Amino acid sequence: MGRLDGRPVLVSGGARGIGAAIARAVVEEGGRVVIGDVLDNDGAKVVAELGKERARFVHLDVTDRQQWRDAVATAESAFGPVSVLVNNAGIVRWGSVADLDPAVWHEVLEINLTGVFLGMQAAIPSLRRAGGGSIVNISSTSGLQGYAALPAYVASKWGVRGLTKTAALELARDRIRVNSVHPGVIRTPMTDSDDPTMNAIRDQMLAVQPIPRMGEPEEVARLVLFLASEDSSFSTGSEFVVDGGVVTGPVVPAPTPS
């Protein structure tokens, strides 16, 4: 028996990285997954790996309300009412508060925050038809503390954290739980790249992180599985951190006894 036997799960940003790891974990636990992403070729490869009897792909721009509705309809047609929604899609853009182009600000907020809002709006009726379920919103350690040169990203991820709490209050009576997951530096195409700014920030964080390595997508996926399943049946409106201890505080050398 898997923890998600027969449950339909919709994952945005599911074509690679953390999202693809979540999709694989869902199927391993007996669930059925619909992967939504703008990366059509990557998404098709994941579905081919998992098998069409257990997985579907749908093109999903998370800023498009109709595409969200279509994604939910695909899930219901293929597997039944959605039991779990994982809002995972996101982007990062660099720039200081003083200099960031407002167009970039709006792009990040639209994808990272408004996309989560639209996803919940589209999925809630299906979750109600399923008799309840779980919404897991992927935030970040940037939703718990600030980082220089990431104003839009930090603002969006704090917004996801707050939106999660409001949704949890509103949906508890429908037996729908809503929680946020806050990854630190995870080995994905976003963090394991040739971007010098990303690499510099990543290396600075790892230098003071209690567990001094990048996390793996599968480590985030295991936490998402916990929140998607009945193992977390009494948890809602909460933050779950998977970050190697980075928000606990920096590791500093112990003082030398005098």
C-alpha cells in the first residue's frame, strides 16, 4: 500500500528539478500525477518515464487562469477529482531594490505568487469534490528571511507563506489542508548553473550552513509526500523547512578557551 494510492495529484513546474522529483515520488507511492509546465519536451519525457496510465502532461503557464482550469480538467478526466495540489512553479531574478526593473518585479510576482493564487482557485472546487485533500505551496527560505539582491523573489516567497495561512483558515472546514514548504539551496537547474551571481550566493550560504552541501530534489519530495498524505493529517497553515539548517543561523568557529 502506498501513501497516495489512487489519489490524483497536480504538480505545477513538474517537468524538471524539484517538481519532477515530486511527480516521481507521487507515482512511487501509488498516486496519479498531472504535470503542468511550460517546458513541454521535458514534461513529456517525465510522463514517458512514468507511463501514461499513471501520469499526464499539460502545458501550463501558471499566470494564465484558463490554463489552470484546463490542467484541473485534464486531471479530473484522466484520474478523477484532484486530491493534492502542489504549487511548485517559480523563477528567480536578480537585482537590487534600488535598480530592479519594475517589469522584472511584476514577472516574478506573477509567476511565483499570483500563479499560486490562481492554482488554488482552480483546484479548490475539485478538491471539494474529492471530499478534501492537501495543498502544498513551495515557498523558500526566502519566505522566512531576507536575501540581498533578491527583492522580488523574497517578496513573492513571503507572499506564498502568507497566502498559505489564509487559505488554511478558509479551507479547513472543507477538509482541505494547506501548508508551505521552504527549501534552501537544492540541486536544480536554477541553483546548479553557470550564473555567477547564483553561484556566489550559493557558495556563501553553503560556507556557513550547518549541513554544508546542497540538498537534493528527492529530499524536498519526501517532505511534500508527508504533507500530501494522511501522515500529516493534523497539520495545516504551517511552514516546513528543508534547508540544511541555514535559517537556524550560521556556523561559526567555537571560541578558543582563554
